[in-house]
Amino acid sequence: MNRFARGVRFTLVLSIITLAAVYLLLGYYYSDGFSYGTWINGIYCTGKSVEEVNELLKENVQYQTLSITDKDGALLEIYPEDIDLEYDYTESLKTRINNQNPLFWGLNLFAAYRSNIIPTINFDIDKLYRILADWEIFNSEQDLSVYIDFDKNGFFLVNEKESVPDFEAVLGKVNDAVYSEEAVLDLSQSDNCYKSIELTDDEIKIKDFFDKLNELQSPDISINIMNEDVTVTSSVAWEFLVTRDNYDDYRQEVSTKKQPWLGYFICNGAECALPSEEEVIYENDFVTDDDGNLYLSCSAIYDFASDLCDKYDTSYMIDDYLEKGSGEILISNNSKGNKGIYNTEEIYNYIKGYYLGENTEKSYSALLKDDVESHDGGLLGMTFIKVDMGEQELTYYVNGKESMRFPIVTGNVNRSRGTPSGIYNIYNKRHDTVLRGENYASFVHFLLGVYKGVGIHDASWRDEFGGEIYKSDGSHGCINCPSEEVEILWNQAEVGTPAILFY
């Protein structure tokens, strides 16, 4: 072997020894810290001690606020500083550093060693306890009660002893949520967070009483009227019940031939009168008999039936026609002032009969009055005069839009001079003319002839219009209008303009 070869060999051996020494020295260096290429939870840890890495990881923690909601939407937010919440990675880091072999650090030259660890979480459980105990959802059990309340949907039972938050169960769930680093905790979605408290005998009686009440106020029967189903729900039927507040008013009712429903009531499935002031019994502010059965007012049932028929009337059909541009219009062909097109008494009898147990059908189709006639809405077109004699109001529509509206006085129904119902056309227009009839002659400035001797005209002799004047001081059949308004109508409406008159 020549000198050159020996030199190369010596250099090579020396290099290997040097590299080995450097490798071993670095291994020794890493024995007191994390090995080369070590990343933990995204933090570069090479050469750093457990204490150093722990501080870096703690600085990198995103402390979360825990938001807790209960079944009724109450919110409680717990901030980390409220409970002295701390994160500590020491134990996990010690385990990680003890498991590394300093002599194998070179393997990390080819691929970095990345890992994630979970911290130990510490907080003051006593502070957490106090924060929860102060939350408004944890009322004293002595403050909880059972009672009947009321809103727009009727009477309802409030049972504060049902589904009561269980403090110990909630505390456990919150404790787990903190340890699990959860940001949101919905108690309504967590098992066993609510409990029921046993009711007292008096509270059981209130609950049983409400069951009776709710059965009466929630018949859930329906009336089909004008192709719509109107359901008698608790938002309607609660008004049928007799209570301490309305007892005195109902005691004043007196039945008449025209209003036989006044002064009559239903109790325990039978028609009856109200008990006298000396005999009346109140239970939970409701009037009851000796057995706790509630009273229903027949007049309140009739009022509901009447209001229903008032809503679904000819005016309702005209509005529907204007919206759709076509359709049928029903008119009660009378001049006696009988409002509406549906038979109110029949609807009343159906509802009353249901409470009396005389019928069990849950649905009823409203009946039209015998004198109702059907008209094609097309007869009106989109420019016409509407005379609502039930409301004592005239409306003029032009191209489907309301142009003007004003109060009127129509025929005196108490003297059999009611204005006739129907669809007519303006057949003439007269200015400064005298209206003549039996025992009268009236000068008017503006007249639109509607039907035979019936016209729309001014009435300078009147100071008031609208209301119920027509019932006792109405016209001879014509439609009396305020002078200023009828002049505008006279100038705008042409001969041939349709006019629909109805009660």
C-alpha cells in the first residue's frame, strides 16, 4: 500500500471518528432536552427542556368561554378566569422526553418528529359550584308552584315542578365540559339534567281541574265556511268559559224571543242557568258546580258564530273577486237589514250541540241562508260602487282599486223601508232635482239612479252618517250621502256603472 492510499485511509477513519464523536456529543446534548426535529402541538421543541416547552404550550392555548343554555333559553357564560382555569403539559412532556432515545436523534434528519399531547386541566371546583348555584334556573323548591295562567291562546297550566334543573347533574355535566374543553353545552340535549318534583295534594287538584278546563277550551272542532276550515281552538273557545271576571255580566243577561241564547249556559253536558250570587262557587277563579264542572256561556258561543258569519260575508267575497279577477259573489236578497249570507243560528246550534253531547262530528259545513243568491263577479267588472248596508259605507272602485269611501244612511229597516239588495247598474244621473214620494218632497243636488226609485244622493238635512242611524231614522229606501263626497262620485261614475248593494 503506497503512502497516498494510507493517507486516504487515515483521513477517512479520522472523519468517521470525528463524526461519531459529534453525533454522540449531540445525543448527549439532547439527553437534557427534546431531540432534534421534535415538534409538539405545533411548537418547535429541539433542545428545549420540559419547563420551557410547557410555558410555550401554555402561551399557545386558546382559552375558551363555556356557554351553557337550559331548555328555556337561559344563558350562563363561564370564563376561564372565573374558575382559575389552568393548563399544564408537564406530565405529558415528561412522558414524551423519557420515551425518546438520545442516540436515535439522527433519524429526525430525514423526517421531523411531530406529535400532539393533551394537557392536565386544573380549576377551582368551589368557584364553579358557586357560579352555578347563583344561576337563576336553580330556584328554591319551596318557590316552585303549580297554577293556571292565561295568554292570547287561552288558559294553560304552569307546572314549575315539572322538568326542574337538577343541580348535581348539571354540575357534573359542566365539570365534564370544562375538562373536555367544550365551548357550548346545551342542557336540553344532555341526559338526566332535569327532574320532576312530587306534587302536593292541592297541586294535583289544580292539575286535574285544568284537565277539565282544557277539554272544554280545546274542542278542536271545525266549521267549513266559504271553502275554508275554521278550527275552534283554545284561542277561541276560552272565551266561552264563565269566570269570576265575567260572572256579573252574564248574570245580567235576559233571554228574548229574538235572542234566546242570552241567559243560558252549559254545565256538565246540560243546558242550565247560572247559580245565584249566594250559590256561586269559584274554583281557581272559574265558576263551577258542586262537582267542579265548569260553565260555558251560550251567548259567547253565539257571538263567535256571529263574528264568523260577519267575516265571511259578501264583502269578503268582493275582496276575493278583486284579488283574483273572477269568482262567485253571494248576496242575501233581503231588504230587512239581515246581515250576512250564512246561517248564524245553525253554526251556534252545532257548537252548542257538541258541548251538550248531541253531536260528535268534529267538522261542520256552514249553511247559507235561504234567500242567498249567487252572482257572477264579472257583472261588476273592475269599476263599480259597493254599498255595504251592514256597515253603512259606500266604496267606489276604479280599475280594481279603491278610489273613495264614505259613510252613508240607507233605508229605515224598522219601518219596512230597507234598501233592496242585489247587483244593479246606474241608469241615470240627475242634477238639482226633487225626489217625491208619499208625504214627502226632497230637493237634492246630485242623484245617481240605482234601482227603480232607489238612488244615491246627497242629504243636506242630515248632520251625521254611518253607524246604526238607518235602523230608526233611515231613508225611504235611497242611499243618503254627505254632499261633498257624493258630488265627486256623481262627476266620476258614469251611467251604466255597476252597483252592488248588500247587508
